[in-house]
Amino acid sequence: MIPNLKCTKRHILKAVAKIFDPVGFISPFVIRVKCLLQQLWELGLDFDDAVPQRVRQNWMEWCAEVETLKSFSLKRTLFSNYDVDEMEIHVFADSSTKAYGAVAYIRHKRTFEVQFVLSKTRVAPGSAIRWKQFVANRVREIQTLTDPGKWKFCEGRENPADLLSRGCSAQKLLNSEIWWSGARWLSQPKYLWPATVERKIPEEITELKGVKTVVQNITVQKPEHPFHCLFNECSSWCKVVRVAAWCLRFIKNLQKTNDKTKTFLLTSEFEEAQNVILKYVQEEAFHEQIQRLKINKPINTHSKLLELCPYLDGNEILRVGGRLRHAKLHENTKYPVILPKDHVVTDLIIRHYHLKYLHAGNQLVHSAIRQRYWILCARVAIKRIIWKCVRCARLRSALSQQLMGDLPPSRVNPSRAFSKVGVDLGGPFQVKPRKGRGIRPMKTYACIFVCFTVKAVHLEMLGDLSSDCFIAALKRFAARRGKPDEIFSDCGTNFIGASKELKAVCSTESVANFLCTNEIVWHFNPPSAPHFGGLWEAAVKSMKFHLRRAIGAQILIYEEFSTLLVQIEACLNSRPLVPVSSDPDDLSVITPANFLIGSTLDAIPERDVTNFTIPLADRWKLVQQISQSFWKRWSSEYITQFQRRSKWQRPHYNLRFNDIVLIKDDNLPPLKWRMGRVVETFPGSDNQ
């Protein structure tokens, strides 16, 4: 009877020591408590410390099952009246991460009677570091005592040693027929035994086979080669080689008892590490070709290396044979090392030369690499790596452009002049309130309204940038040109001068109420997109062109400046909408003024015909004919010239959600532009 009132390491160890089972009849039951004791040692508990609840529960369950063993009984003799020569011994073995063991049975050749003989079990080593030496010792022991060629495979459900490696309850052990009598087929003639493939295992790989079996039992997948971890952790070729060189020195120092190397890395060590890495890469990429060269066989005719005439040098590194044997070049240049294009080491080497030559281009990097390495499809690999260089990508970045879009309906359909207008501000300009000495100049601005249909221009002078002043200018414009239906303007960071105040002015409550009352719709262009407002930007440029030449360095008074703006407006509205023809038989060119007053603003007054009697119906037809002739020429001459796309003539990649972009800043160099992520796109009518 085992007392289970206390549960400490001391009491559990005392209970295990009380078990006397030298033959191993109940080994599958005892191994459970041995594994439990191993857990306590791994936890680092003292002998009288309380054990964790999970361990305590397992211990209590095991103690409760001990009572079941009271009914256990067995025979004292194995066989009687049998000759020893008619006996066979069969041993079953199994292992797991918890334990390993073996059980032996004796079998009579004639009667096929089977009896339990002996079992031994051990807990598995807890430290993974000890597995290599442990397995080596077991393999050596097995080779000494047995012939590995006579070992056979047995399925787990038929293997009684499976109970040793996993453990079982007392009740299951007593009722287990497979434990007391061995596998079921063992008590049958040999021709009824399960078929197994017997093969002779070569002596030189017997130990390797044993190691492999154990490793598969304790690992889920094949361990990764240390070089792969090194390649993934290091971002530069030099660092990879240095780390490999230090590792090789460490291995050599372990093999030495005296004269261990403790200085900094030597050139020979660095080159040796390079050769080891290159040899590993080539073995991965060109294994078949290397194996054929080792046995002096030619490589396959379909191999990519055929034209390079490859050979293995003294370090078994694959090099280009080539045709430069008589050239007075360095050996590495005449016989460069062959590398695959799709390998992490190849990428590291290309990146190393790209940075070494100060972010050089494809040609220079390719030329530098050829002095030592021969990369298959090198141009493709080099281009791919340089394209991924973040610094080079910043410097070669181009502004996102797309095919020039279609003109909006307001630009290509006939409508009343100034029904759809674009507005912008120009200035500030220095103006004196009146003449006289000591009068300080003040700032004034020009408000430009441009008709979308006929490019007519209307200029208004603003005393300041207040909302009241802007509303007054908008009222004057509507009174003289008619109320507009839609107004377009710029928005955001692309404003220059007074234009940056336009968004603030138009966003005030008074302006919003005025627009709502007069049923005027206001549209703002996207920020940082001045090409959306090219129509009024060109008008501002033309206005300033005339202002600079007319004023020079003078400062005009308020009335003079206002008059000059109106005169510039007349000049802009008298510009031809289409190129002027040199043919004297052609009609006069159409201008925006033709759609405002029927002729240019500087035309000679026509002869007075008020005394002539003209029927009203005919006069109405004449007016309609003149008006329609202008619109007909507008449709046939003016609109058709917009058919051509002067720039942005090819479609490009559309920005999409989650794209990474550089945000251009005119005040910073490209290397300092901020990076951003596209969170939303607004495609046009053409989905661009």
C-alpha cells in the first residue's frame, strides 16, 4: 500500500523505490510514475515543495490504480519438457518522446506457444542537446549486439512495446493479451506472419538510419539548414560572409586543444566562408550537373550551363570554363563562379555591388559582377533588384499621370455666355486711393470670371478679400453678364498669391447664403490639381501679361487701375478663338466678343440704318441668322480644335486602394518626400 496523503518529490521518489519488479511484468504501469518524477526534476522543485495541481492529480490517479494489482498472478515456469534448441526469442522495441523500451518473448518452434520473458524501459532524455550523443551510443550498442538486417517493422497496434513507450493503466495492463502473449501472429506459423520487406542495410549508413528514425519521432518537420536562417536574418552579403567566417573559426577552435585563433578575421577565413556559401548555393541549384561532373560525365544537352563549359575547381566550386584561358586576366574573371538567378544569395550579391558602386545602374553593376561571378539571366536579376531599391525608387519616381480626360459637357455644348464660369483671383497689386504726395499705396485684387463655353473674360476689382467685397463683385458680374448657373474654382494647396484666400472667402456663411438664394452651384477642383483649372489659370496669366507691360513700375490710382482692367478685358475678349487665316476670301475670325455684342470690342461703328424701313419679320430673321452663324462657326471651327490631346497621350496605371505612393512637396527634395497609402480613389467618367 502506497500512502498518498502527501504529494512531494520526496514521497513520490520513496514510492517509486518501493516497487520491486526486476523482470518488468508491470513496466507499462511503472513508467507512468517515472515520467511524473522526471517532470518534477524539470520543474526544479525541492524535495519537500508542493507539486503543481496537474502533477498532484496524476499522482493520485496512479496511487488509486495500485490496488488493482492485488489480483495479479503469474506462472513460475515458462515451459516444461521442451528442448532448448526448439526455442526462439523475439524482442519488440518502441520509443517516444516520453520513454523507450523493449520486451522479449520466448516461442516454441513446434507448438507456437509464446511466453513473456523480460521487459526493460527508460524515460527519454529531457534535454534536446543530448539527443545526438544519446542516439550515437544506442546505434553503436545495437550494431554490436544485433544484425540490423534482421530487424523488421511492426505496426503499433500489434507491437507490445508500444505500451512501454506510452504507459497504460493497471487494469488495461492486466487485461492486455498482447502484453502477456506478444503479437497475435507470433503464435501462428511463420508463413502466416505479416509480409515484410527484408533488405540489407549498408554498413556505412546504418548509424545514419538510426539517427533519422529518432529525429522523426521528436520533430514535426525536417530542420531548416542553418544557412537559410543566416540568409533570412542578414540583409547584406558582407555580413553573411562575416557571420559564416566566425562560425567556421568557432568550429575549428573546438577541434583544437592549443593554438586557438582569437584575433580578428583573416582574409583567408573570409574567402573560405565565401567558398562554403557559394558551394552550398550551387549544390542547391545545380545538384544534378555537379554530380555528373564529379564522376567525369558530361552534363545534359538541355542544361542551361552547357554553353558555359562548366568545371569544378579544387574547392569543388562550379566555374565557367569559357574561352579566355589565354587572356591575361585575373583567375576570377577568366573563370567566374556560376550562380542561379533566383536565389537569396544572388540577390544579396547584386545588392552589395549596387550599393558599393553608389547605386549604379544595370550596366555598371552587371560589369562589376562579371569580374567574379556569372549569374544566369543576370540582366533580369539585376534589373529586379535595382527596381526594388527604395532610394533609387524615390529618385526615379515620376508624377502619376493618366490619359488626358474628355472635356466636360459645359465646355463642348452651346450655352449662354457666362452661364458656366470659372473664377480665380489675381494679385495683390499696389494702388493709391487718390493722387497726391504722401499717399500710401494699398493692396487690391482682381477677380477673373471666365466663360466655359466661349472663353469670354470678365474682370472685377476687389478692394480686399472680405466676403462682402467678393459678394459685391459677384453681384456686379451677374448684373452685367447674367446670373451664372455654375461656378468652378481651385481648392487647396496649389493656390498662388491671392488665390489661396478664395476657398476661405467662398466658405463663409454669407457667401453660402447668397449662392443658395440665387440658385448658383459652386464646384471646387481637387487639391493640388492645377490642371483642372487650366482655363482660368491661362486667363490670369494673360491679364498679368498686359498689366506688367502697361504699368511697369508705376503705381496707379484706384480709378486708373479699374479702367485699365476693363481695357484688358476688352483685349482678351477680342482675341480670336481659332487661328487667323491668310486667305482674303475667308470670313473674319470669331472672338468671344462676337457672342457678347456681335462683333469685336474694338470694331469700327457701323453705318446708321435706323431711317431704312425693314419689316420686323425680316429683321428678326437677320438677327437669328447672325447669332446662329456665330454658333455654327463655333461648333465647326472652335470646338474641333480640342480633339487633339496635346499631352498625357497614353493610358497609365490607375492608382488603387492600399497603393504606396510618394507625396510630392515642391519645397523638399525627392528623398524627403513623405510616403503615403491610397485610402480612396475618385475615378472620372472614363474610369481613369
